[in-house]
Amino acid sequence: MKMSAAKVKMRGKKMRNQPSSVQYVESSTQNGGGGDEGPSSIHPSTKRPTNTNQRGGWVRGHQKDGGGYSREMPKYITAGAFARARAAEVNTMLKAVTKTTGSCHVFGALPKHMRRRAMSHNTKRLPCRLREVANRMREKSLQAGPKKKKEQAKSKSRKARRRHGNLLMEFNRRQRKNVWLETHIWHAKRFHMVKKWGYCLGNRPTYKCYRSCHRAMSSHCLLQDLSYYCCIELQGEENKLLASLSELTSKETGPTFAAALCLSGRRQGSVVVYRAGQYPAQPLGPVTFLWRPRSQDLTNRQLWIWAHPTIKQDLLLELQKVCQCCDAVVHPVVTPAEVFPSLQLEPKPEKNSDGKKITKTKRKLKFKDANGPPAKKVLGDGTRSPNIPVTWKSSSKGIVINDLTMEIVRYRLIGPQSCSVLAETMEAATVCNEINESKPSLWWPEQCRSKNKMNLHQQQTHVFNILKGIFSTGELPSGTVLGLTVDDPRLTLPTKKVKALPCVKHAQEVDEERRELILQGVPELCCQSNLWEQSVRNNVTDNKTSEQELNRMRNEVLVPGSRLSLTPPQGRVPILLVQQPGKQVGNEMSSWGAGWDLLLPKGWGMAFWVPLVYRGVRIGGLNMGVKHSQNKGAPHFPHDYPDCPSGVRFQEEQEAELLAKFKRSAKTRAEKEPKMRPPAKRTNYIKHGCLAPFGCPWQQLSEEWELISREGGEEGRRDCQSTAEADAVMEEMTSCGEIAETKPLSRFIVLRNRKSLRLLSGWCRPTTSKGQKSCRVGELPPLDSSAMTGFLTAHRMSLVWVRLSLLCKGKPELHAMVCVPTAEDLKLLKKKRGSCGPQEPLHRDYFKSRVRRRKKEPKKAAESSWCSDNTQGKESVFSSEPNSITTVDPKSSSSDIILGLWPDPLPSITSHCSRVTLGWVTQGDFSLSAGCGEALGFISVTALLKTLFNQPMEHRGVFLLRNPTSLHYRFAKINIEV
């Protein structure tokens, strides 16, 4: 009867700390051996007997024939070894007898069945031999006095924790690590929150609303909080600012900071920023910018640059470098003591039974300083240290850089009815005729004294009234800016949610003016706003009407629920409305996803958020931002910027997250360490021919296609060996570990030259969704060998952003492979238009044997440690520790090999599958707008041109798409939208 590996491990664990003793060996008649084996082995031999009736050695349990334990006496013993073994047993027995239990009571020496609870206070219950010791211990404890126990801090009740002061201090404490937006509490009750980029943001709602959010973006309005975007302000002379910023951009990528419409302040611009003088390499990421309109009162220009928080520090360093702003300006900042006041527990004296006063803690909290400031709500960035500068000045150029992160609230409304929602929510500020002498510091009464400013306010109000008649936000010019001052929207809050709709009657009244606004845009004078002034922003934030005061005013209204008749002087807020263009590329769904960005001073976030929600808008999180970019066909930052530092970090984090998800499984309560997910429940990506299922090795792809281009073609290289020969070579290389990494030629870049992109787009023969109809393209040079050579010479090691639409059913997934169809595949498509596509043959897993060998070795090693050879046992006769498990083959025990995944370094990416790989998908899903599966990703420019050059004209731009978890290829039409 042979023991299993689990029983061997269990017995070895039990016998680990036991003293060595004499081992009874098997007799020569039973095992056929000579009985010359001495008492040196710890464990008996487990040789399988030749006959079932013949047993020898130690076996577990009682046997039917009375066997199980050898009853024969050893032929000889060693005196010294035998004495040492017996001494060890005696020492162990004495140690077990004299060792006391956890408690030091006398009755701990008694057997458990003789112990009684009464023995602890009545020593006469103990045996006579233990009474004297118990009495001495009792007297000693009485002399020592009562033991002072550490008093437990009383936990506050929920009612106390929910008090405004305590709740506010708790929220302020939790904002020290991650920044909270002003809408954080609202989102935390309704969204799954994630900690990203130093902020606590809402990722997705807790309820199902994917289709309803898409309908809102298509037909009504979707609301997002983008206040986590960082704002950097530049002040200085216009020519010096433009000269400095020109080093970070290039005109080849589109309009820059010096664009005429943007420079006037009438439009918001967007541009990709690079490191100074490094174009087209080393990009930082996309930014949006807004110039303050020119004014007679202003000598310097003012510029706001909005950037993603992941590129804020790199962008600040580059701006300081090109503007030569090295001198930090120290401003008085609110100290943490004002926001997080020090607290102590108020002692409460009490009297005990002896009349002595004892001090206990009271649940109520009290300030150490009676005159100390109360807790204030954190507005802005609560994680920033007061010693960190936020302003830098240049002594040579006179340029000033201000970090306005979290100083301005930014909301985004997406959808055609965004104008109607804004018109229903906000009303232009009423003129303040009576000036309150008790509050002379308010900014709006001062504004009302100026006639010119009131005339400007009336013009802005007129333009805002015209916007109420706009049926779709996409009708306006992209990036339109409108400055305005509005009343507190809480004063007009409806009693229940209503869906804002456009007013047809009002649209007919202002039809002519609406057409003029659509054609010419907002006048430059009306783009002015008091939001640019820091003093006005601080005044509005500090003098905001509290919710308590508003509730008191509502309580005094005669008719409950009616609007408040008088607007308080501090209830005027300067805002900026910035039109966000929708889809600007391609020939379909023009201006889809257009909307407005609402800019507010800090502290007024919830005052505008709740009224907007009450107008029937849908709320979106980070995931809906990705879907919005996907439906527009635009790259989303940082997901789709692989050549930027933020994009590289995002890809590394995403790869680690997907790999951890691939390996992990549910933890049980009894097991602390998680088990690996069973292989039957995981996709074997090696068999599917997918080398990188969790990431995209763009550098290796660009290098391989560059080498193919130099060698003079891809087919001559692939036809040199058959599939069987390739498998044999791959098996030999993997067994010998000869897969080596190629030295990088240069860093790849993403092609953003608009002229080159238009040329590529025309060569791809752009079509509509599903390739149903060809689009008109202007005159282009033909795609011949000379044009291809010249293009590749100018754009080596480049990737291009493409959109792929499936020609039949299917849903593209993340990291799907874009491949080249063969001539047989194109014949199949021509023969049957609705053909789904070919299938990839199953690959061979070369590493499966290694993984299985590595898993089996611990079991074999455990059995070998239990049934070790007698020669090894003689060396460790009296050793109390088991033999260590050693690995024979270091390759088979490599921990980096995971079943179903290729280990690093990867083999050739382009020629690994039966179809040549061009690139990968970074965004993929079924498009509810197009009605088919659509994918967005990058492919190599060299691969694209070579494939287009070899394809027939009727099938030019047709490629194959295959998901990582599938062997089926799908036909897709490629489009490069500019």
C-alpha cells in the first residue's frame, strides 16, 4: 500500500520535530535484501513489495492481516547513536511536562478533567500539594493592587459622526491623499469610484445605462465633470508668448497657438505639444488653449492651457524652459491648520466608589484653542503643500506662469440639446440697482456702476437668448466662446426633474439672427468674461450664499415652491461657455457628439451641477468619455497615444492589470493565497497564435517592418521555408533559448502630418461604414513605387491612426490583430460578399511540457524526501530537519513561464501567424451609431503602403481583423480620416 504525495507531506510535517530514533528495517525474507541496513534512516523504505501478501516498512493505518508495523528486532544497534536518541526523547518529554500553558495559574499543572472554575478564588478546591503555592500567588497579586488597564477610546455613535463639523473634518482628512472634485459626494453615491492620476473619479454608474447614455449623446444631453483637467495660465506680451510657444508645436500638425481665430479669443484651439525643438519625436500629448480677447484696458495677453493631469508636470517644465520662467513667486496660501484644526477629547471628571475623581473621555470633540478657527471645506487642491510654488516669473521676457489647477470648475455637456439645457438652467444676471452698504466688497454692484460694462452685458445676454433657438449644438462654429454673467441657478431650481427641450416658437422669432450667429459666430466683444480676473473669482467664491441661507429664504416665500423674487447681490456668477466640436473627420455623422463646456469659479460646482441634473441630463463617467471619443473616431488620451510618456505608462499599467486578471481566481475564506485559474478556463494564446494579448509591442513591430523594407519585400522572406520547417526551427530555438532581442533602430513615432495623412487617406479609397459607398477624393498622385519610396523615406518607423469597419458580423476587441489578406482570401470575398473570412490554424504550444514538468517536480521531490535512499539517510541519522528540495533542471523551473502566454523575448511578430500582422486595435466595440463593429488602432506606415501597393484596385483597403481569443478572421475596410 503506497502513500499518496499529500499523505507523505502530512506525515513529514508531523515527524519534522520528532527526535531521531531506531528505525526498524525490512527483513531479508520480505524484501529480498541482506539486513545490513543500520538504524540510520529517519523514515522507513517505501519499496513496492513484489507480492501483495508480503509487506515491509511503515504503512499508514491498521492492516487486515495484522501487519502494518514491523515487529522484528534489529540485528544490531550503535550504542552512541542509541544513547543520543534516547537522551533527545527524554529532554523532549521533560520539556513538555515542565512547560506551562498560556496562563500562569497553579491549576494549569492539573489535568484538564480535574480543573474547576472555583479554584481561581477558592484555594481549598485545589489539591493539598498545590495550595501553598496558590496562596503565595494570591497574596502577591493582592499586594500589587488592581492592574491599570488601558482605557478603550469610546467610538462615536453614528449620529455624532454625521454631525456637520465631524463629517466635514473627516472629509477633509480623506482628501489629503487624493483630490476630490466638488461633485465627489454626489458621484460616490451613484458611481463606481477609482483613484487615478491623483484624483478620486467616477468611472461608471452603479446602474445599467450604457444605451441610455448613448441615446443622450445622440439626441439629448450627457453631462460630465472634467474639473480634474489642469489649467496653466500664461501672461505676457503677445509676440514673446508666441515666440516661446512656437518651439513646442509645428504647423504640419494643424493650427497652432498663433491661429488667427484662436488668437482673437473667439475660438478655442487644440494642438499636440512636443518637447522643445523635438518635433516629430518626443510628444507630450494634446492640449486645448483659450486666449483672452484683446481689450483697451489690458496691455498684456492672457492664455489658458488645459492639459490632462498626467502631462501637467512635463508641460510645466517645458513651459518654464521656453519662457525662461525660473523665479518662483511665493503667495500666501491657506495653512493646513485652518482646514484641519487640531482636536482633542474633552475630559469629563467623574467620581468612583472611593470618592476619588477619575478622568474619562467624552464623545464630544473640542478644539485645543478655544478661539481656534472652525473646520473649513476644502476648495481646490487639498493635497498641495503650502511650500510648493504655483507662480513662476521670467525676469528677461516678463512672462508669468500660474498653475490654476482646481481653481476653475469645468463641466462638459455632450449632445444636440445642450443649448436647451443651458438655457433652461441659467438666466442672465439682473442689474443690481440698490447697492448694499453692509457689503461694499461685492464685485457685481461695482460692475453695475459702469455703463460700458452694462452695455457689454446686454449684448452678451442677447446672444445667449439667440442660443435658446439653436436646435443642435453642431450648427455653431467649432470652438465658439461666449462670456456671460448669470444668476444663481439654485434660485430657479424646479421642484421635480423636467426634460429640457428646444423652444420652436422662440426659434422662429430669432430666425434671422440665428442664421447670422451660425455663419459668423459670436462677436469678439461678447467673448469677454470676468472669469479671467482672479480677484473676481475669489470674490465670488468667498461671498457665495450658503444652503442654509437659501433654505431660510425659501421658507419665507408665501407660496411654497415658487421662485424667489429677489436675487441677493452675491448671487451673480461669471461663466464662460466654450463650444466643443463633435466628429470633425470623415464623411459620416458630421458634428456627432458636439456640445458645450461650462467654466465656473471654484466653490460653485454643486450649485450648477444639481440644476443641470434636474433638467433631465444623463451623467457619464470616465468610461463614457472613452466611448465618446470612439464614436467620434478620435484618439483618446492617454489610451491612444503610444508615443507619449503618459501613453507608455498607461499601456504598462493596463498590461499588468490584464495579466493579473488572467492569473487570478476567487479567494476562498479558508485559503489566504489565491489559486491559479484552471487552464481549461483560460485562453491558450500560444495555440491561438497571439504573441501579445495584453499589450502592443509597437517598437518591435516598427523595427521588423523597417528591416523587411530594407531587405526588399516581405514575400521573398516568407517563402524561404514551409510551415513544417518553421515549426521545427521554432521548437529548436525555444528548446535552446536562442530567441534574441533585436537592437532598436530608433524610437517609433505617430504620423500627425496632415498633408501626409490626406495622401494616405486617398490611397486607401475611403468608403462609408461597411464599405457600402465610396467617398469622393480630390486629385492625388498615383500610388507607384517612386511615390511609395519617397513617402517611406520621409516617414520611417511611423505608425498611423486608422478606423476599421467590419464588412460582416463581428465585434472587435481590445488588442485585436490587423492582418493582410492573401489572394485566396480576396477571391473568397469577391465570390461571396458576406463571407466572414478565413480561419487561423491551431498553433503548437512549445512551453506546455515545461510548465507540466515544473508542476510535477514538487510532488516527485516530496515523495523522494519521504522515501529517500538509505545512503542519504546515513549522512543525516540524527538530523531533525528534513532534506531540502533541490531542482535538477533550472530551465524547467523558471517562474516566468505562464501556461498559455509567450515569455519574453517574443519571436517575430509579423510572420508568426498565417497572415502577416500590420498592427493592433486599441479601441474596439459594436458601434451603435454605425450599426456595425468598428475598431480604432495603429498600423505601421511601411506595412500599409506595401499592402496597398500589392492589392488590386477593387479590394484596396480591405484587411483582416482577428480577436486575441478567436481563430476566426473578419474582413474589414480601413479608413484614415483627416
